[in-house]
Amino acid sequence: MGVMIMMVKVDLQCCRSYKKVKKVLSKFPRDS
């Protein structure tokens, strides 16, 4: 049970930082 909660917490942190990174990246113009 504890392991599952840890996994979910890590997942949420990853999601949060991922959105933050996307926000920062969207500020830079990308040639694609």
C-alpha cells in the first residue's frame, strides 16, 4: 500500500514539473 502511494506522489510531481517545463518551452520559438 505504501509503495502505491509513493508511486502516485512521484507521478504527480513528474506531472507538475512536466507542465512547468512545457510552459517554459512554449516561451521559446521552436523551428519544427
